Amino acid sequence: MLIKVPSDIRPSEITPESVYLNRRDFITSSLGIALSGVVSGLVPQSALAAAGDGLRATAPSDLIRTAPAVWWGPKFESIRPVDINGDFYTSESLTPYRDVISYNNFYEFGTDKGDPIANSGEFKADPWSVAIEGEVEKPGVYTLEDILKPHDLEERIYRLRCVERWSMVIPWVGFPLGDLIKRFQPTSKAKYVEFSTLQDAQSMPGQRSRFTTIEWPYREGLRMDEAMNPLTLLAVGVYGNYLPPQNGAPIRLVVPWKYGFKSIKSIVKIRFTENEPATSWNMLAPQEYGFYANVNPGAHHPRWRQDMETRLPQTLLSSSRIPTLLFNGYAEQVASMYSGMDLSKLY
Ligand code: MTE
């Protein structure tokens, strides 16, 4: 994602990927994460536990490091399993938990994929509050407990496609953003929703780096109909457990038909606006990152081919390159929102 100036070239771009991935493994193992010693492959869906009519993914207990507030417990004990016949499921193999939590983009903690897990030790997701602002009847600063209280948690298995050409399949835990939005009663002027991430240079070393090119806080936005689309998820967990800091604890967005950079992490502000909000990557390089950022194999990107993707984990023994699908395979659920729009211009 970085805009390259000479001091800015990432190790992943100058090091052969196999070596780079090995270095990442070294970083995770030095943090006490147990590595099997075997090259990790994808997790077949058959490995998931059956629960009710669906399946439930669970994180390996030796890899869990998050200790959230006590009141979260009951919520996580009654997660609704994913409906395997519904829109929120894919039967594709899951990306192993180990990779989901150790190969991350979270520039607040650094620009390397291993930086977020390595550098988020100071980050605290509790206590947490979210400010609701702008064109709504019920603005205010709400504790996370208030935000979550009326919502049942459910599991959803989504593809995540990064504009950098890699992808994962991740079992998230969360609830529809639309259900939260309805509670705050947006006014008729609310046409967009803007999201902001925590700004705290003390616990987020990337924000105090002198090489940073992002204007903090990280910001993202959706059009109101996109925010209300049933696919749009506010995630508070992954693999049946709480989100670790590097994945956006305690609450993040997941918009599976858009490039991963729209799925903003560690949200502290949701603002309803009349005009399209400014968003971080678009401000940095508008020719590369549009406001819409719908996954589109036909839209040219100057640095990464968008017609193919590498499904992670990529190992020394295998590499899975697959075609990228329009709207990341979610066209049936979302294409109608963009009818009549020229998606090569409104990318
Ligand atoms: N949110 C914030 N606040 N900061 C970031 O740097 N990176 C984005 C997105 N959300 C990012 C962010 C990008 S580029 C991607 S691909 C996804 O998070 C990655 O999510 P993951 O690390 O959980 O896979």
C-alpha cells in the first residue's frame, strides 16, 4: 500500500517472498507463538466443529493472548453459527488462525506484515468507547458495552481480498453494521458514514514514526446503502474468540466485497455526513485508491495486477493463485447498488 520513496520500500518488496515469510515466522515464534514446525496449509471446513445448523471455528487455545473485559464472556458463549446455505458463508478452506493474526496490515503498528503482532503490546482495547457524531438523532459517546449490548453475535466466513493481491478466508464474529446504525437514527441528510481509528502515538508506534505518510487518524467511509447492506459487518472477534490488537481490537469493520483497506480497525468514531468523507488511502494516492474500492479484476491498478490473487498462506511448498472475482464473489448481494455507475472511473 505504501507510496514509495526510497526510504520507504518494504522488505516484502525487496526480499523474495519465501524468505520474507520465513522472517515473519521467526518474528511470531520469538513472541512465544507455538509453531508446529510443519509448513502450515489451509484449514479444510471439515475441521470446523458442527454447531446447530452451521459450523463454528475455534482458535487454537495456545495462540490466544487477548484478555478482554469480563462482560464479553456470555456474548462469546452464544455466538450464532454461520448458516452454510446463506450469504455469509463460503465453503473455501479457511486461512489458519496463526496466519490471520500474524500477517497483517495495520500501519499504526508499522508497515511490515509482522509489525502489528510484534508492536501492539502496549495497545489496550479496554476501556473503549465509540463517538457517534454528525447527522443522527442520538449522537453521543457510547461505551463498548453500550454499543454491543442489544446485539447477538454471529459467525460469518468471508473472503478478504487486499489490493496488494493476497487474500484470506476468515471466520469473523460480529453483527451487522446496519443494526447499529438504526439505533442511532440517522437524519435524512445522512448520505455517508465516516469511520476513524484510535489515535494514540504512545501505544501505536507507527503513528510516531518519522517515515509515516498517513495523516492520522486512519479514516474510511461508506455510502449509506453500503453501510446498511446486510454483508457489512462490525467484527469483534475472529475464529470464535476476541479480536487480537493486530486484527483491530476491540471493534472493526469488515466489508468483504471491497479491498481490505476499507475494513478499518479499532474504531473510535462513527460520523454520519451529507458529503463523501475523505479517506486515508484516497488522500494519499487518489490515482491508486478510490473511495469505492470495490474488488474489480477489470480495473487497472498501477502496482498490482487485480485479475489474480494469492490465497494465503503461501508456503515454500505451495502457492495458490486463483482468479479474482468481481466484487470479490459477492456480486449477487451488492452489484445492484452500483448499477449505472462507471466502475472504471468510480474505482
Ligand atoms: N485499519 C487501520 N486503522 N489501519 C490500517 O493500516 N489496514 C487495512 C485494513 N484496516 C489498516 C486498517 C488493510 S490495507 C487491510 S488489507 C486490512 O485492514 C487487513 O486486515 P487484517 O490485518 O485483519 O487481515
